[in-house]
Amino acid sequence: MTAGAADIGRHVLVLTAAGSFTVEGRRLTDPVDTAGKLGKLILWSVKRGGLQAIPGCGDQTGAARVWVTGAAVDLLVGAPGDRAGDPATHLGQRLAPLVDDGWELRGGTGPAVVLAHGRGPERVVVEVLAEQQPWLAAGDAAVADDAAELGRRLRCWYAALGVLPGHGGAASGALLADHVMAARTGRRGVVVSTPGLLPAWVSPELRIQPAWSATTDQTEYELRRCDELVRLTQQSPALASAGMLTFGHGQTQALESAAALAAARAQKRPFGLWLVDLPAADELDLPATLPLPHPRMAANQRSQAWVTTEDLDGLAKDVRDGGAGLSVEQLEISEAIVWPQKARILEAWATRLRNARESFADDAPLLELVDAAANDYLAALADPDAWADEDSRHHFQPAWAATIAAHIRQRARRAAMRISREHRTWPLYVDGTSMVYGPSAPLESSAPVDLSDSHTRLGRLVVTSRAELTEKTILGMLLAESTAEVYAVLSAALGPSAVGVDQLQDAAVQSPPPRDTPGRQDADDAEPTLVAPEVAGSGAEEVAKSAPDDAEDRDAAAGAPGRRRRGPVGARAKLGGSPAAVLDAGGLWMADGSKHNLPEPITHVGHVAELAYAHRLGYLLTAKYAEPGQIWITEQACRGFGIDVDLVLEKKPKDRDAALRYCTQDIPFVTQAVADGWKLGGGGDGASARLGIWTRIYPSDQQRKGVWVVLIPGMASSGDSPQEVINVPILIDGQGDEGIAVSAPSTVARRLKLLADAQRFPLKINPGVTAIDLMVQSRPQGTTIEEWRNGPLAPSTFDVPFTINDVERDFNWTRTPTAEELQCRFVHAYDRGGSYPAAIAGLELPIGEPVHHPDGSVFEDPARLAQLVRAPGLVTIVVPEPEDWRVPFLLNPAGLQFTSPKPTTTARLERALKLGYRPTIVEAYSWPNHGRVLKGFYERVRDASVVLDSDDPDAQAARNQSKVIRNVGIGLMGSESNLKGKTGYDPMKRLSIIGKASANIAYRLDQIGQATGRWPVAVEKDTVLYLSDDPDPQRAWPGEAKTWGRGFGQYKHEGSALLSDQVEFLDGRQYKGKPALLDPDEWADMLGSLASPADVKRGS
């Protein structure tokens, strides 16, 4: 038993409709139906030794819990008619009055909220979790209001596992995993803190075994010898596999061709995913009486698939042992994603759960809950939406889920081969972790044939149901024409709960079949019907109009499914899709590289729009809303449609939208579409029909939503200078002396798809519009668009001081090297990846109006000062003199001469205080209402940066486009000329991000300097320069290994030079030497000719 487990009663209260109770079932008060009563109950309980912080690992503690269950949720949150959707989502609103009584209120994990009161040793922190149907009740409505039974289950759970359960099975499994990881912190053992993101093109098989049935001949043969049907199921298969498997963690490595094959051949093969060519099953000596050894394998043709290391091991085994006898050479491995670090990461987690199962062997409800926690958590490893909260993102590990599925699949095949040898029988039906057999009838006076495994370990095959074989069942199976019909017959015989259960358990980790898989098309695989909102026009003014309309909000509020998953679940439409196609003179190019010839000549822009409908273009964001499809038109096609492209290209790219509108006005390509009933957006009432770079085209039938027509030469044309088209890297295919080259149509289509899939949102209109719409789209679940636009993203009316940029700016600083440093030979520049978005991760941003504190002297009180810098704010200070010449001054990044007080953000000031500065505060503005407003936006752009980080030039271009989107979006929030009065305008949000980014850099510089004695010689924005005698920039990096890499907030090599070529720029002024640095590739070419540190010491 975990220390303190028996005394969980000191940490939890249960609220039901009958009142408040201890977990032992002792009634404390009458029902709690107001926020005020709840606040008084919490403080009363604390005074009597209750609701104490829950002990954690080491010095860590967790918040106590008030558990509101059953009908008590209606009392506290409101009757069902007063709210829509899950009552827990409205709990924070109902508890808001407590803020007036001195309570702090913030969001907790999942549906919980956290209340805090007081300071210092008297501080009280309590998590309030509202569950109308508590997970611990296991679906029993009576238990939901039974405080004694809920308390018993809670005590037993905590005693067995050492943590409280969460609001569901996956959440409970995650809490236990975090508890195990926390115990390892500072000790030996792997601590996983980052998600296992995969590149967009890597899709491992996440299904265990798709439904399969024997042929009619085999079925007839098996049924002749039996008189019953038996269903065998693996017992807790995922839990059994998770505890014994090795999983990868840390930074991945991408390997190609020879390197990938060499890694696969290695004696200690790394954990990874491998792109293989699976041979046709007909070429192999496999039993026709079992499913194929991998779901992606085809009978009569080779098929390409990403497989796990566990798959490689399983496929290599002999057929007798369930394998296919395939060597790595036969699999023709061409690419791999590997994790150099690996460990049995879930072993301790699985051991806890196995022990709990033994403890609850005679307690059916709790045994069922333990199994649910294990199964739901492991199934959710591949579901990104299950881990939307930033604190839980590290649980997203699709490669682990695929490995577990492969291990379970191999165990089933091994068992099937054993049964075939021992009992001379083969399965009639296989689905997930279960198999249905017709075992031979036993001899008279003999016991029924037992096909189950004889051992007692988890994962063993056990008989879960039997049924007498009737003529009706035999006839139904022999006449069945599909696997689904076989399933229906077996369901009637064995019971609906006995067959197909694993289909539901596998739903969360199911992956779609390969595009070329033969067979009938199920409803799940059909293209979704795309529904888009009406948008009246085109251009930047549509930012406020182009997001989902109120219909989506109503659906979301009513509980309509809208979560994005990797694979189809039930009959839900798959999110994503094909956002765009590119029209060239020769045809229409799709994202998969295919080209469609045009069936009829295109004479007007309406015909172009019809292509979007014909090819079902659009990008599904939720189950009810899709971004409209896009047709991008090349320069050659524009000329063919009568557009005066030469006139357009005479203008700079920034002026081409106006040029296009001028030269397309009243041309036949446009006027004939209008004559046919098509409508063009963006012109306004009475305006002439014409096209801009982006134009919405609407059909006359009013049944289909408008689509986007995009004219590529308006954005970029071959010969443009790189700087002029810096905002559209997705269109650029290299550059030379004559300017840039525009990418081929198929390339553009593929890049648009890669970008949309990576950030789960397509490019639209321009980077700024895309960014603001993405900020809206990535709002928290349960929040409507109207609530988000009118709340966290409402346009700010606060006017920032005109002197704000004196302090709130990026670093630009150098210093003169010391005599000792001048002995070094090299200068290395390091770039901090995603410096601005990295600052967003945990940053509280302002919402609404600030409170003005005109007298800054009140913040001489340390407690008031600490409270001030914890919230977003703008503080006018007397800037002190810098105290450390070795680093840039955080409160004067450009080294200016100040003669008056200057405003700065609390994000910057907080770090300055930690560095030891105590500036005089003149006045301050503080935002009492704040939150992690851009957390969802940050997660989208971070994920895009990770999954698109590869050597694939198309992925690189899409990654660069995502970088432009995030940078332009952050800048646009502070742009008075472009966004003032519109959704997302808030200069204080942008300034807070800049301040936090600079503070993070200052922290890292100080941390490295204090630890190693090495200090930077120059800093420009997010570029840091250090001197070294080592020509290898990675070895010369003075920071910890975990700070090196290409992730957000990590540092990577940006350029290098000889110190002799840079010393003139290190003069104590602003840094101007970046153009004189050699880029990483140029420097790498020189490394062989440069002296190593050992050579320098020998004087060579």
C-alpha cells in the first residue's frame, strides 16, 4: 500500500444530492447548492484537518478534491435546462462568485476546476470535479448518488494504486503513469515528457486484427466435426503487452535506404517504424486458414506499409510460430524513423495495475474499472485529442500503440498455430483479440475440448462463451456473403455482447486501410459530405466571417461529435481531407500526385469552381464544418483563360491583388460565369465582377457552399526576388541569380495538403488570416466561436504607451571579448527554435480590461509585487543600470540611453526580478482576467514544426509556410493598421509574448554562464553567439544536451566563422556580423580542414 493511502479521507470530500460526506460515508452537511456554501464547506473542513494536500513523490503534493457526483451536479451547476452539454464545463462559471470572497479560480485537468484561497502556510488548494455519472460508478446510476459506495471504491482504488482516479479510464491510466514518472524524477529511470509525434507521411498500423472470416469451404469443413461454437479472447491483452515491451523515447532520427537497412539488421535493433514492401501473401507459404500476418499485406500484390520493430520481429518468425519467415532483406526496407533511446517504460505502470487486479479479484466493479483504465489509456495513446491539455501531451505516443497492437496480433497468431497442432482445428472468425472456433466434438464421457491457454499469465486465451451449434447457425454461416454477415450470425448464436467487443475497444486506435486495399467500401471509408458556411467576400476583411457559423456552435453545445482522430470511429466522418487542387493548362493536379484530364473545356470561372465539387475538395475541421475547397490556378492556365498576366507581373507582389482586380474586370472568363448564375465574393453590392488573388465563387443553386479560386501569379512568379515572396515559401522551388522558381502544380497541391494535415487547418487568403482563424479554431473544447471571439480574442481597446518598444523589443547586443576569449579561434551562432511560439506554451495572456495602479509605491511590498508579476501586466519602471556586462540587459535589450521611466511587461519584469534587479515602479496596469489563450494555437504550430521536420523538400516548404503563419499571426495581433477593432487585435498579447521570449533567452544565458563559465559575445533577436576552440558547433554548444535540437525553445547551429573574421563586429554595439557567417552546410564542408581542440593544444 502506498504511504498515506489508508488516510485518503483527509484529502477528499464527496458531494451528493443528500449532502456532503467523508469518503467513509459520514454525513457532514446538508446539500451544497451554491458557490458560497461550497467555499464555506471547504474552509470549515480544512480547519478540522480535512481537504489536506495529497502527498506525492518527494516534496510534491497534489490538490485535495471535492467530488461532486450524481444529482448534486444539478444542485450546484444548475438544472439540465439551464445548461447545454456536460455540466462540468459550466462549473467554473457557477463558482465565479467565490472570486469576490478572495478565492482564486482556474482550470484544472479535464472537466475539473481548481479553487485556491489564502497565502503561505494557510493556503488552501482544492480541485473540484463534477461528474453527473462518475466514472467510478461504472455506469450504475444508483451508485452515482451513493456516497458510501463511491467512498469505498475511492479508498480501495487509492490504496491499491496510490493515486486518485481521473474522470475516465484514459485519464485514470494517465494519472497513474504520471505518478510513476514523477517517482523517477531525479533518480534512475526514464521520464517521458514530450509527445511521440510522427511525420505526416508516417502512419503505422494501429489495428490489432481487422474482422476476418474463413472461406465457405473451410467453414463447412470445420463445422462437420463440431457440435458447439467457442469464443476465445485474450485476457487483458494490452496490459499484458505494455508491461513487457520496450518503447522508444526522446528525439527521433530519420534514416533512409542503406542506413535504414543497416539499423534493421543490427543485433540490437532500435525501437522504430520501418517503411517496408510486404510481399504478396500468395508468394509465401502461409496457411490459408488464418488472416494474413499483417493487416496491410495483400493476397496477390506487394504492398507498402510502415511497420514497428515488433512487426519486424514477428514477421521474421517461422510460420509455425505465427510469423511469415521474412528477413529484413525480403521486406526491402527503404526508410525508417528510429528512437536511439529505449526502455521498458510502462513496466512499473503495468505492474501496479496487475497487482490491483489481484487485489480486486473478488470485487467485480473495481476489477472492471482497473481493466478499463488500462485498456482505455493504452487505446488513447494514438488519439491526439485525448491529450489536448498541454500537461498531458506527453501521453500521445502512436508508435507505442502500434507496437502494442503488433505484439497482441503476434500472440494471437502464435496461439492459433498451437491450437492447429494440438487440436487440428482453425478459427471460423477472428476480430481484434478474439477468435471463434468450432472444436471437434469430444468422445462420449470425455470433457469438452479446451482450446484455452494452460498458463495463468495475462494475455492468455480464455473461453468467454460457448453456444450449441444449430442448423440455423450452420446455414447462416454457409450462406453468408461477407464478413459482416458472418458476424451477424455469430452474434445471434453467441450473444451480441460476446462477438465484436474488440471492434469497439480498438476504435480509438484504428487506422485507415491503404488506399489501394481491394474490397467493398464501408461507410467509414466514404468521402464525407463537406458543409461550409456562407462567406460574403474575399480578402483580409473576411477574418471575422470565415470561421464556422453558429450552427457549429449549437452542434458543439449539444454534444455533437467533433474530435479529430487518426482513423475512422463508428460512422463518423473522418476529419481532414483534400484542401486544394492545382489547375494547369494540362489538367487538374491532386495532392497525391495524380492528374485528372478535364472532361470539358473550361470557359469561365464557374467551371473552375465545379472542379472543387466534382473532386470533393475541402478540409473537414469538425463533424459539422469544413473549410471550403480551393482550386489554385497556375500562370499558364491564367493566360489561357484570358487574364493579362503580363500586366499583373509588372507590379510587385504586394500590388498584384489590385492589378488582378483591374485586369479581370468584365473579361469573358468572369462575365460568362455571372451570366450562368454564379456569384463572386469580395466585390460588395454594385461592384463589377472581377477576380482577386483569392475569390469565393458561389453556385446559383444555393445548395452548395462557395469555393475558393486562387490565382498563383498574384502571389509569386518565376523571377520574383526571394524577399518579395517571403510569405509564400509553399510556392517556391529554389532560387538563382534570376530570382525564384515557382513549384510544379503537383508539388504545390502536395504541399498544401501536408501543411493542412500538420496543423489541422489549411492555408487561406494569407498567413495573417490563416493565423487568426487558427487561433479561433483551436479554442478549447466546449467553447463556442462567439464566446471565444467576444472573450479571449475580443479586440482590445487598451492603448499601449508609444514608448513601449524601448524595452519591449528583441535583443541586439555585443560585447568585446576578453583577452582569454580572444585566444579562441571560432565563433558559433545558435538559433533558438520557434522562440516566440515557445514562449506561448505556459504564458498567461490578458483578457478584457486592465486595472490601473497609479501609485507604484504599493509594490514595494514583496507580496504585492509577487502578485503583480504573476498576472499579465504593463509596468512603468525606472530602468536600473545593468549589473552583468557578460550578458545583454533584459530591461534594456538594445543598450539605449534612458532619461525617463519606461514601460515593460510583467513577463519580462518577472525574470529581471529573479536575476536580482529591483527597479522602482512608477505605475502599473494589471489584467485580473487572464488565461492561456493561445495554448491551442501553440500546439497546432508546434506539432506542424515537428511532423514536417524532414529532408523531404515539400515538407520543408510546408514547415516554412507554417513558420510564416505563426510569426505573421503573432505580429498581426499588435498591428493597429491591419487588425484594430477586429478579432485577435491585442498589442498586449504580442508584447507579453516578446517579453517572455526575451526572458527565456536571458534565463538560458545566465544558466549556461553560471554552470560552465562561458558567456555569449553577441545576441541578435533569437541568435546567440559563443566563442570556442572546437570547430564542431554541436560539441561547442555550452548548454545541456536537452537544450540542443530543432524543437521549440531548443538551440541549433545557425552559422559559424573564424573569430578573426568576426572580431570587428564584437564592439559593444549592435551586432551586424550575421551576413559574414558561413551557413551550416558551408561550415560542415570546411570541418575536415579545421584543427580539432587536440590539435590546437599540440600547437599544430
